[in-house]
Amino acid sequence: MSNEKAATCLSGKGITKIFGNKKTKTIAVDHVDFEFCKGQVISIVGESGSGKTTITKMILGLTSVTEGEIYFDGKIRDISSHKKKKDYWRGIQAVFQDPFAAFNMFYKIDAVLLDCINMRGGKHLSKEKKTEFMTEACGFVNLKFQELTNKYPFELSGGQMQRLMIARIFLLKPKILIADEPTSMVDACSRATILDMLLKLRDENNMTIVFITHDIGLAYYVSDAVYIMEHGKFVEHGSADEVILNPKETYTKRLISDVPKIYEKWDLTTVG
């Protein structure tokens, strides 16, 4: 990317999520700040229980914010009504780890893709034009629409469903994509393909992609900026090179040391 600072598209100030009441209070996310710039790839890295899933749900508007404000396109986000939430979702979408949970299995694939076209204002397009868009979207992820039409998601393999999730994003063209462990359930070859597709989407649409991951190696490979999350806080953030080549925090150093390096002898003494 160029040295010129890109415009901020999503930011948070003092974002906090508390579950339970005074007696059983759990602080899942604890007064975090973030700033994501247009066209960047950002990774939020942390182990299970670090708070990264909770912050993802707050960013998507699926979980309420206890304290703090989220800003979208420079304005305080307003998702106070169903219509405002739908408007927000035109600009921000997600792909998830489990493609089986991402689709209503009783909706045919045609209906899933048509929903995306309608959301982008294409409801009144001709049937031929809609089919052309759906064919193009499937082609982008190396699927053939003619082979998917009239099928249900459960008739596809996990890898095909993962690609179908990306075809949805191709049609929706959101400003921001949250990718929550999108490659953890596929083999290494499919993983590389899916990453390439997501990065191609970023390049073609100047989309901001936020990876939610426990994989610091992936974060270094794909990211412009990295946020390290531990116990509900961002303990370190900066460019991928700053954070991963010159880590300051003990937690970050441990995450890096947990990544096996093929040129080093593996330390198996810590394996129970």
C-alpha cells in the first residue's frame, strides 16, 4: 500500500461488553479502541476466550455494546431499527468458519444469491440479467452456476459452500468484510485458494477485510495491520512487521513461538 494514510472506514472508542449481572459479571471485551482503514487487510489475533468473537459480533451488530461507540464512515453507527440495521449490513458483511451454519438449508442456492442481488438494489432487473450476475459470481469462485441451480446448500461439499459464501460477497460488494476463521475447516490447497479469492475481492473493490484468527502466521502473511487480543483487551497493535517481527508483549511472543517453523527442530516437551 502507499504511504499516504487511507481514510478510516470503521473505528471503535472504548468498546466494552459485559455479560451477566453484578454477581456473575464477565467482562468479555474491555474498553478497546480500533481504527480500520479503507482497503486495508487487518487481523485480530487471539486464542479462544480472548474476546475476538464477541468483538466480531459487536462490529456486525449481532451483540449489543455495553459501553463505547462504533463509528462507520466517520459517523456514530446507528442500528436502532431493523431498517437501519439492514442499511448497515449493505456496507458490512461476514464469512464464517462453519459454512453449514451460514446458510438456511431450506433455501435453494438460487434464492441465496438472488437475496444478495436484491440487497444491492437489483430487485427489478430482468431474470436474464440476474442469471448473468449469479453466473459471474459463481465463476469468480470457480463454481458453475448451471450445476448449482435448483440445489440446496446441503447438497454441496464444505469447500463448495465456503466458495458460495464468497460468491455472496462478490454480489454484495460490501465496504467491509469480516472473515472469521474462514479457512480453518478446509485443507491447505482450498485454504490458499480461498485466501487468494478474498484478497482479489479486496483488490477489485478496495474492500477492507478484517480477519478474526488464532493463526498469527496467517495474520503476518495477509495483513497490513495486526491487533493482538488477550483477556478482552488489545495488548498490542501496529503494522504486521512491527507486531510480528518486533513484538513487545509476552503474549505476542508466545503466540509467535507456538508457530512451528519447518527449519527448526520442534520442541515437543510442552506437549502433554
